[in-house]
Amino acid sequence: MDGVELVGICDTNRPRAEEIASKFGGQVFADPAELLGRIDAVTVAVPTIAHVNVALPFLEAGVATLVEKPIAPSIEDADRLVDAAERSGTMLATGHTERFNPAVATALPLISEPRFIEIHRLGTFPERSLDIDVIFDLMIHDLDLLLSVVKSEVVAVEAVGVNVLTPKADIANARLRFASGCIANVTASRISRERVRKARFFQHDAYVSIDYAAQELEVFRLVKGGPRPIIHGGRMEVTNEEPLRRELADFIDAVRGGRRPGVTGHDGRAALALATRVAEVMETT
């Protein structure tokens, strides 16, 4: 990225860190603490269980920190990170990459007071993130998106999950009811034969459909005023870009400009709280 110096990489897999350093520059460090005093910003992309131990020293030292989703393994740990950032007056961002998907960014201004939302996020079995279940691995992306779109309290949750290949839930479905009356039906799976990442929003006189993977957006509206109402719309123009790059560019721009990042630590905490609620309901079903 222009105007950014990659100072260092720290990884428990040293050969992997050395491979990245040889390609992009920077030193290899054995301990995250060795980076303190050398950097202005850091990305923490380690297993969720290690987020607090790795991120907390940076936040306490006033280093702007981007923590991958989910922000922490528990709400209490998320609060520790948020509190540390507020005490030191530094930035805490959460890596909910889907918010930076160009199709999502184009769609958000068009979604207003949705009444029904249906989201499917289905993926093949991964070799990563198996320390958490599918709610915190995949569904949390969509829970964060729902909170940013509906902007209303979740008043009821129904959920069911199934363990198939791991001791944790590999497929889950949640039905959320918001105080606004909106209903959201969200399905996430990491054991599907094909990848499907789609969201559909139904609102008064309009329908918005997002294909996350293809970065495609369709919008249809009911047009009145003629002899009879007609449906008008179709595919909207979306400039394809890598969401992760957009997320990092937003983070760097926020650090430079002293503004809020696109997804804050509080946003990450809210998504984690809703995911935890879904998981707790799922366990009792």
C-alpha cells in the first residue's frame, strides 16, 4: 500500500513470517512486544483465543489496532479491548471485511427500514478458524451487517445448529426479530459442497439482492403512477475491489485522519454480543 511501511511480521510459524517478509519487506519478530515503539498501527490476525493477549499491549501503548473478527472470544474480553482503547485514546477497529465489499457498500444507502431479510453464507470445509463454531466464524459477518442496516434492538432469537465434522456447530440457522418488526433469517455453513454468499432485503416497494462473492447487486422497485404499478430495476454497476484491501485502506486513512474506522471496536463488540446470544439459544434448542 502506498505510503505505508511494513515494519515487521510476528508469527508463531517463523518460516511463514520469513516468506512474507521476503516478499513484502519488514523484519521478522518472535514476540509481538518487540514491535512496540516501532509502529503506528498493527493488524492482529491470530486465532480468536489469542486476540486479547496480543492486542491489549498495543492498545495500552496507544498503537492503533485492527483486530480480526470476532473481536474477542467473549464479551468480557471484548470489553477489555474497548476499555483499553478508550483509556489510551487510541483507535480500535474490527475486521468485519464484508462491510467493505463493494456490492455491500453500494447497497447500504439503498436499504431503508427492511421488513424481511434472508442471508445464506455457505462455504466448503476450511483448514482455519476451527477453534470457533460457524456462528463466530461465518455468521458473525452477517450479524454485523444486520445491526448496521436495521438499527433496531433484537427482541427475539430462534436458532438451531448441527455438529457434523467438528465438535463445534458446523451449520447453523438463526431467526431474529427486531423491535422495528423486521425479521431476519440467517444461515451459515462451513460444510457445503459449493460456496454461496447472498443476502436479500425486502422493504416497502423495493427489493435489494447482494451476491457477496460475485460482488453483484440487483435492485428492483415498485413504480406507481401509471395505469398500473410496474416493477423497475435490475443489476447496478459495482466496481469490483478486494474487500480486505478496502478494509485496510479505511483503517490506514482513519489512523492518518484521526477519524472513526468503518467498523469500530464497539461495532465488533455488538456483533459478538449478538453472536453469543444466538449461540446460547442454539445450545438450549
